[in-house]
Amino acid sequence: MPELPEVQGLTVFLGERLVGSEITHANVTSFSALKTFDPPIDALTGAKVTAVARHGKFVSLRCSGNQFLIFHLAKAGWLRWYDALPATMIKLGKSPIALRMGFDDGSGFDLTEAGTKKSLAAYVVRDPSEVPGIARLGPDPFDAGFTRESFAALLSGRRTQIKGLLRDQSVIAGIGNAYSDEILHAARMSPYAIAAGLEDDDIERLYEAMQTTLQKAVIEASGKPPAKLKDAKRGGMRVHARRGEKCPVCNDTVRSVFFADRSMEYCATCQTGGKVLADRRLSRLLK
């Protein structure tokens, strides 16, 4: 799933190319992807893009006429950019393409989604807060007000495992499974640590790891076209999706814990004092 750094990369890429452009057509090819009906998507035709912004993992195109096109790529979605949009017709229900946007200079993009479980979502609204997922978002890690002190306040009293808390969009916006693995590895912290039990030094270390990890990933994504953002993400991972490889810090073997629809990766030496975490489908942390 694209997370904050990749979505930020897409936002910058689209902003550089689309601000000032006129939308010539907006075609929905997967009706389940469009979650709104008022304004209709046809209302975007003829509007100009005035700004592109990120809200957590959402991208918004602000358009003239007080309209926003907002999309969330979900787990298997992506954006395919064209300097010259193909003229071929898309067959409804027989293509991975969910939405096609065209612009007056001939460019455009498709929102695509692989697999059969369709979760990609697009919205046409008059205000981003009308999108439920955006209305529920917690603070963004890059917000000026997201300080070490405000982060500590978010953790206070939460009897929640820190891995799950970092992924909770209502607590902190933009971090998902991959970057929570990376942040916790950089912070030398167990994913099962309880947020409310963290000491001041733990919170300081975790906050710094979050900022450093995300900022480095955003820099890596900066200037890259959408087609190269996935490889940039994979290339920057130190533990996530690297089961069986050597930890770059201590040379121990990176391990996985499997859940129903995902896995998490960690280094036992760096993060859990050498303790191996059991598969959560079977048991809890090995004593």
C-alpha cells in the first residue's frame, strides 16, 4: 500500500504537471471506485486544477468551481501517468483501470487496481472534510504542531501495542504497515510495546525515528515519476519485506510475524532483546 512518502511523491509530481491544466474528461470505469454522486464526476470536465495536496494517504486535486477530486489508492491501487493519454477505449468491468483523467495538453493518468478485492476509492466533493477517511485523520507527522510533546500526549494512556497505534490513521496520518516496521526498527523498539508504558527516552527515540525515517523516504521519492516510486520504496526498506535477509545494523536474520492479511518484519537483536516473536495466529510473545 502506498504510504505517506509515496503519496507525497505522487502529490508533488501531479502538482508540477497539473496545476493550471484543464480537465478534458473524467471517465469512471469501475463504478465501485466512485464513492460520491454529488457533484457528479462529469462536473469536473472543463474545470482547471488549481492545487494538489496530500491528506494522510489521500491525494486531492482542487479544481475551479469549488470542487475536489480525491482518491485513495488502498492496498493494490496505483497511478499510471501518461504524457500522451492513450486513445483506446476501456472496457467496463474488464480492465484494472478504475478511473481515467485527461487534460488539455494531452496528458493524463489512470487509477489502476490489481486483484479482485477492490478497495480503491475516488470522491468528488466540495470540501475534503466530506470524505470520511479524511475527516477521521489524526495529525500528520510533518505538521508544524506535531512535536515531540504532542506525540507524547497521543501515546499517554493508550493501552495499545505501538505497531498498531502507528498504523491507526485516526491517531497519526499516513503511516502504514511498511513504514511502521521501519520506524520501530530504527527506534530499536518491539512492535508489541504498549504505548502507555513507554518511558521518556523511548518516546524521544521513537519520535526521532519517525521523523528521520519518513523524511529520508520522502527525499528518496522526490522527483521520481510514479512508475519508479514503488522500486524506490522497496529499495529503502531495511527490514520490511526482507524476511530471511541480514539486518543491516547487527547482521541478525530479519524475521516475520504473520497475520490474516499481512505480515510484519523485525530484528530480534535490535528490537526485542533477542526474543523471537511468535506467529500471532498461534501464540503470543515467546517467554
